[in-house]
Amino acid sequence: AAVLATNRPSAVPAALRRGGRIDAEVAVRPPNAAGRRVVLGTLLPAAAGDDGAVLDAVAEITVGYVPADLHRLVRVAERMRREEGGGGEGTARFLSAAMGEVGASALRDATAAAPPQTHWSDIGGGAGGGEE
């Protein structure tokens, strides 16, 4: 028996997906805000100790973040805090800044597959600016 795991099931060759080769496919979706809140509470127990408003806010804005992304987000925020010489304050500020470095894995393919936002007016050369 073998277990296969991928973030891109459409990239698995059709020969492997034919009947008898893969018995079942199980989709695991990224966590919702409540799930992200639980993960963040585990990673940042000190921030979860007070009213947890910071973690609630971060959980709401981290759509598409999987637990590994959240773990990296916390590590990057902690690194930023150390580099600045900060103490235990400013969790929200550091997490927000870390989001500039850590993106949402679950949205990467959607971003890459999004139609280009280039218009004819963006492309130089034509006086009329229309399709020819």
C-alpha cells in the first residue's frame, strides 16, 4: 500500500489516477478562521492567554493559510521581534509585518492561474490601442 500526498492533484499524471491505482482521494481543505485561531493559540499560548483579540484578528485575515504557513508566520514574527530587540509586546504588529514575507499556500495556485490584468493600452506600439 502507498499513500500519496500533493497540493496539486491535477498535476498527478492521468496514468496514476486510473482505476485500480489510487483507491481513494481525500481532499484536505485549509482551515477556516476558527481552525486558524486554534492553530495560532497553540503556537502563541501567551497571546491566547489574554482575551485573544489579537489572535482572532490574525485568524480572520489569514485566509488561505495552512497550519505550516501559520507556523512560519509566527517564526518570522518572532525573528522580527528579536531583531528589533522587542519584548513580549506588539504581537499584532510583528505578525502583520511577517505577512509581508509569508503568503498563503492555498492561494498560490489561484494567484498563478488568475487571468492577466494586462490591457492593450498597457502594451506600447499601436497608435489606435486596439486589437489588430
